[in-house]
Amino acid sequence: MKAIVVGGGIGGLAAAVSLRRVGWEVQVLERAAEFGEVGAGIGVMPNALRALEWMGVADEARKLGTPRVSGGIRASDGRWLAHLPDVGQEKIVAMHRADLHGVLLRALPSEILFNNVEVTSVEELDADLVVAADGINSRLRGELLPDAPGPVYAGATAWRGVAPGPFDLPISQTLGPGGEAGILPLGDGRVCWYVSTMAPANADLDPHELFADWHDPIPEFLATSPEILRHDIYELPLLPTFVSGRVALLGDAAHAMVPYLGQGACMALEDAVTLASVDGDLVRYDALRRPRAQTLWKASKLAGKFGIEVRSPVALALRNFAYRALPGSVAVRGMTRFSSWQVPAMPR
């Protein structure tokens, strides 16, 4: 059986690794001149780590990343709103997106990887299974589901970078009026970070000014990072299906979501191993993945309403009080609600 994966990002490569593991002949088609990943840090959550375990690449990911537990949530003035206890937490592997992409790329033989290939239609592809992993602006999704809505602006923009440090910091999130920040320390003293604010699309904004009065070392991250990437945040409205004919939508092509739970790329890894674990049964794939991914999509959106979207002083005070009053054990249980996913059993 032959599968063609359209898109050579994290989700596409994960699909190729996973399908090869169960005996599929696979080709990966990437439109860019080189295989690579743009971005900063990624927290490989426990659910995603289980997917990497199933693929056989988790040990290499752990070597390149830094297993840590989350430290908690702070206010923009630096006060802790919630300290999360180590007990009950599974570790998150903090790593650079390019490193995770490299782990997956090295697990594939070079002869199945093809660059500079622009796929404009499923009809061009001679395969039993086509995996559309071509991102939020998926051309194949538009062909297969022409009546489905396209990406919409989610009302916020984000900046990401890697600060050289050295820093010794816990994983943490900071919430302020209409904004948030995240800290993902790497093992070598560098820190992957992001800051985000509510704003109109394409607004002319300076993150150095917006976050100048936030707690240290957030302004230092902005000042010292050699490269800062800006991304207006878009989401894909819920789709009626993740499959059509012989095609499976995967990753952002299926369920691009706001990033407020840090599960976007993790969902793509889950998609990949699920597709392989059902041996390309697309009815089963849709039944397993669409409810799960769309539940995370809704939960991520809700997290934004209680996080970055809170702006008024009264609402901020109430939100911060609620976080301070929440027992750490309850917060940890909330985290594990989504990270407890297990790889589906292979069909007998």
C-alpha cells in the first residue's frame, strides 16, 4: 500500500514515520526548496511524547530537549498566581521546533523525501492514501471541502524568539491585561519564549513597547534575542469531517487552533500515529481524531477567554483571585485532562 504525504512539517514527517512503521510505502512531497521548520520553542506534552514513543524516536527527542514540569502562572507584575506542585505532573520535553523536526527527518530515508513539489490537486497523486499535511491554508482541503470555511483571524498577534541567556528558569506562563507570555527553558541556558497581545490583524505594533513594564526577564528576552518572529494568530473553524475519499487531513490542515493550551503540534503527532494505528482506515481515523481535536480546539479557545482576552481591571482582579484560590492539585488535574491521551490499539 502506498501513501503520499503532502507537506514536510512536523505533522507530515510524523505521518510518514508512523505509516512506514506499519508497512506502508511512503513518499513526502514538500513545496519548499529544503525541509525545515520555522519557529521557536515547543513543549512536547506527555500525550505527544507517547506518540513519539510509538514512532520510536522519543529517546532522541529527550536527548535534544529538556524534560521539565510546569512551574505555574504569574501576573504581568511578576506575582505568582498559581504554583504547580511537581507531584502528579508528567514532564514536558522543552525543545526547539527545528530540533523536533530534525528528529523526525532523520528517521526517514532521504530517497522518499522530495522538495520543490507543488501539489495543486489530489488527482495528480497516484497513491492509495493521501495525507494532507499542508498547513492551515491547505490547498487540498479547499479542493476536497470547497464549502468549508477557511482560516479566520483569532484577534491576537504573537512574537516568538530564543533568548541566549544563560537563564535558569522554570516553565511558566504570564497573564496580563489583554496579553500573555510564555517561558520554555532549553537545557543549554537558552529560553524559547513568546509574547502575545489582542490586536487587529496586521496592526503596527512594537512588542518592546507593549511588554516593557512586564516582569523580568520578559523585556530582556525581547532585547537580546537575535531574531524575533511575528505571527498573527489564525484558527480554522470546525470542519464536518477530516477525511474525503482517499485523503486524510492532518494537523493544522484539519484543526488549526489558537495556541493557549500549547497543544497544536501535539495534536498533529497524535493524528499521525492514529492514522497509522488504524492502518489507514479513514472512517476510523475520523471517528477517533475529530472529536478529540475539536474538543481541544474548543478548550484552547476557552482558555483564551479566561487568559489573553481579559482586559478590564475588574475582570483581571477576579481572574487573578480565582487562580490564587485554586489548589495546585486541581490545576494539575486540569492539565492532565488533555495530556492523558493514549495511542489507539492496532487492529487485530
